[in-house]
Amino acid sequence: MKFFKIKLLFAVLAAFLLLDQPIMQSAQASDDFPPTKGDMRGFILLKQRELAPEVPFFDGKGNVRHIKDFKGQVILVNFWATWCAPCIKEMPDLDQLEADLGSDDFKVVAISQDLMGAKKAGPFLRDRLKLENLDLFVDKRTKLGRAFGVKGLPATFLIDREGLVVGYYTGPAHWASDDAKAMIDYVINE
């Protein structure tokens, strides 16, 4: 039992030390990577960008969509669900981010993972959360989420104009913060 406690103490200490360091120091030190500081400190930058999966998902009207439909725009793909408390907490920030930065250059693509699809997620966004800026997208069979490697919700991926994944954030984040906007602006202006 004493050995287990010591091992646990070292694990906690190691986690604390890792949290006190920038996520990707080489990325932080270079002008070739977007800034990930403050509220975006937990954002994981990929050392080499990868093509986003091309698994179909649907818009709120039932039309088939693909990530490539947004080529030419920087997009923030957020996987969420109505039953996910951390997702619900961050949805107003995503809505505000879309209000502040949404344009021909940028879009928030919030994709519901609810099994009932648009029938459940649409009224939830509009009636319960009173969000006005986010378009509804659904992946009720979670095929796109699995293709992205999503293991828990919320999970958010920043994708550049070429359809390449810049990096990701697991868990809720302050997406309407100045730090998030600075990171996204960097990718928009590359």
C-alpha cells in the first residue's frame, strides 16, 4: 500500500510539472505555429498538420456535409452532445466566437453527437440554450467523431483553409477569449 501511495504521489507530481510547461515548446518558440497561451494553453498543436477525415455528417436540414465543404475557410470543429455538462457550459462561448469571427474566412462547426440527431440537438440549441449564431450539424452515429479519434466530449479541432488539422483541445474551453481569438486569427492570416 505504501508503494502505491508513493507511485501515486510521483504521478501527481509529474502531472503538475507537465501542466506547468508549455504543451509543445518547440511550437511555442517558433513563429511557424499559432500562439497557445492563457486560455488556450491546453490546445495541442500537431507538429505536422494532417488532413482532416472525410467522413460524412449532416446539417440541421439533413443534407450530407463533409469537412471539405468548408475548404477555403478556417473552421473550428467542435464535437458535443446535449447530455454532456462540459459541452453545455462551453456552447455559449462557441456561439459568441461565431458571432465575433464568423465570416467567409472562419466558421464554428459544432457537431452534435446525440443519437436522436437534429430532432434533439436543434431545439436544445435554440430553445434551451438560446443560441443564435451556431448552425446545427449532427453526427448521430459518431462516425466522424471516431474518425477524428474523439474519446470524450467536448473535443475541438482547428482546421486550416486547406483542410489540415492544426491541433485540438479536449474538454471545455473559453473559445470567446482573446487567447482563443489570437490563435484562430493567426491561422486565418497565415
